[in-house]
Amino acid sequence: MAAQVLFPKLREPDEKEALRFGDRALTYRELAGVAGALAERLAGTSRAAVWATNTLETCAAVLGGLAAGVAVVPINPKVGERELAHIVADSEPEVLLAEPGFQPPPGLAGLAVHEVDVTARGGALPAEAAPEAPALIVYTSGTTGPPKGVVLPRRALSANLDALAEAWAWTAEDVLVHGLPLFHVHGLILGTLGPVRLGGSVQHLGRFSSRAAADALAGPATMLFGVPTMYHRLADDAEGDPSIAAAVRGARLLVSGSAALPAVEHARIERLTGQRVVERYGMSETIMNCGVRADGDRRPGYVGRPFAGVELKLVDERDAEIEASDDATVGEILVRGSNLFSGYLNRPDATEAAFTDGWFRTGDMATRAPDGYVRIVGRKATDIIKSGGYKIGAGEIENALLEHPAVAEVAVTGEPDDDLGERIVAWIVPAEGTSISGAEAADHVAGLLTPHKRPREVRLVEALPRNEMGKVQKKALLPTGGARRDG
């Protein structure tokens, strides 16, 4: 297979702005020069780690590594000592790229560090690497043992980003704004490499704030990428500041991902800004699988249809394909296509276990509507509750509870029950100045859904455990956990 140019505009650069972090920016000509200098430094290197802070240097480091044909290993700068040691030992990078003044933690002792200079200028970029050559090695969260390195080939990046561009009418004319981390698929691949592949621009906020996002959208920005916690904050702030609502109203496209955006937040944002948020579904091993198109029906709770180049099917517990499109039959999502990773680094056993007849097992459970729209109901391991002979998705109950005015945040889990097999437990963070009883929560769910989906137990808590992307970490919700019990 012939090599396809991953970032065409770096080969024929001009003075258009490519990257911006606050008052610091690089044009495509400057970015190509930095990438050329890094490619010269990385010549003969097979893997380079990047200390992935939200900085201009991180973006330049990743793009320089990819331009050099090197496999790039982004590292979360908040990583713990044990996890860092595992990632370095597993991926064996030959150099670490970081911003000037970087002080390496003990876990990086002995690894050569190259400080990225965004004023450096190199020569012409080397020849393009092969489509199956590793582009990124992204480490998973490691919920069941040490994190695994997901090897994403260049082919997966180019094919998937092109599919997103087609679905979202995303072009070189768009300016994307976001405040997402750069060690992860959402912020790095979609939010940074996507605009550069298309020849567009990205404005990174450093860290998210509603005011900064609104200011960007009131200026040149046309698109916003975020996660549900960001959209919740945006809606809160737009309630009290009409100028924020007005700026968001002018956006071409708002995209939410990494976790489900509750229906109540969809409704708030639409009421405040007139905008209807697009949701999409992906994971480290697959980049993006499904998404609502820019010209599609943006209905809460659904992640649309598969992107171009992605095949998707639902299977039951015996791995028989589910043909039904009744929006009720729950099955595990299996995918295959040009978007898939090439394997887990140094883990052929885990790679083999992740596939069935060439299909990748996502571990996510979903239903499919008559029009093909996919609705994620939870993770197979933590979000599917088998209670009283029913298979129940935790996400559906969570969305129902969030419609209650006394519920600020919620997580639903299943716990062993002698009678039901599993009982439904709701962990609720009450809205400020309100209260809710277990009976009230159960009746609310039974009224909106069906009686067998009502929580059997409600635990009121001050906060839910979340990771940096805002996803609730349900494994940390122990049966007692110090939480107060009610009804």
C-alpha cells in the first residue's frame, strides 16, 4: 500500500495559523520548520515519548514525531510513579520530548530528554512512513491491571479523521476551540491532529473555561469539542451571562464525547443557545466508531450511525448477531474497519482476546433504533445490570434520574441480590438546597421508564469519583464507601 501523506499542509505550508495557545501561535510554515527540526533530531529513532502538557510544545512534538515517521507515546503529565514506570518499561522510548525547563520525575531517570524549541527551523520533511507504521501508542486507563499500549497505525488516523470531516462538513475553513487533554484520543487526535490534517486551525484554551470558549466562538472559532462536564459548566455560565449564550449560538458545530451527555444538558444548551449538540462514540482502540452527522437528527442519548470505513454489529451473550432494530434489544458492540488499532504493545494474548473472527469487542452495550441510530446503555462489565430476569442499562436510569430537579449528579450500579440476582443502586449527589428520598427516586424512574428499572437502594454522596475526562469511575463505588444510605 502506497504511503498517504498524513498532514499535506506541512508539505506545502503557508502563513495560515495552525495552532494557538493563548497569545502563542504557529503558522503552518513555522510548524513545518519545527517539525523539520524535530525530524532531524529523531532520525534513526523508532519511538519517542511526549510529556503531554497542554502546550504549544506538546502539539509541535507530536506532529514532529509523526512527520519523522516515529511512533509517539503521549504521557499524561499527572501520571503516578508506578504507572509511569510501567509505560516507560513497556514502550521503551529512546527519547522524551518536553517543553523547555522540564524537570523529569524519578521514573524517567536515564531517559534522554529533548526540550522542544518552537522557534527552531529544520529542513525538508523526510519521506512519508507506510500506512501500517505505528503513529501513536496510547495507554489505556488500566482498570483491570497495568495500562495497555494501544498501537494506532497511521492508516487509522487518516481514514478516521477523513470520515469525521465528511460527516461533520469539517473543512480547512473551520477553526476548532477546545480545552481537552493532549495525551488522549479526544484532545490529541480529534482536537489537534484533525484540524492540522484538514489544513484548518485549532485554538487550545490551556484549560477549559466558558468565558474563554465563548470569546473564541465570538471570534474566528467555528467548532467546539468538549466532554459533558464542560457542557454542564457552559450551560451554568450561559444561564447567568447572555454574552456567553450569544457566542455559543454562533458556532457551526458543538461536539460532545468521552461520556454520554445527559438529556437535561442537551435541553438546557438548546434552550439557552439554540444549538443542538452532536454526540459521537469511540475509544482508544478504534478512535471514532459512530457519530451524529452535522446534517443528522441530533437526539439526546444517541451516537448516530457508524462513520465511513466502520462496520458495526450487535451480538448477544452467545455471540449471535442481533438483527433487531427495535431500540430495545441490548447487545455488545463489535466493530471492524480502517479505524482499528493494530494491537496491544507487547501483549499478543490481550490482542487475540480482544477480537472475535476479525471483529473487535468493545465491551460496550447498546441498542439500535429502526433508523440505525445507536444508543449506548453502558459497559458490559459495570453498566449492565441483570435484575429479576431483565437486562438493564445503567445509563438509561441515570438519564431519567437527572431529569429530577433534586439530582445534580448520579451513577447507577448493580450489586448482588439473593432475590433479584442484582439490585439497582443509585448513587446521587443532591442539587444544592434540595433533598430526595429513595422512594421518591424510585417512583420517578418507574414513572418515566418501567417499574423493574427503579432503584432498589439510593445512596446520597457529596461527589462521584471521576477521572480527568469527567467519566465516573464506578469501580471506586464500593457497596458501603462511607456513603449515607436512604430507602
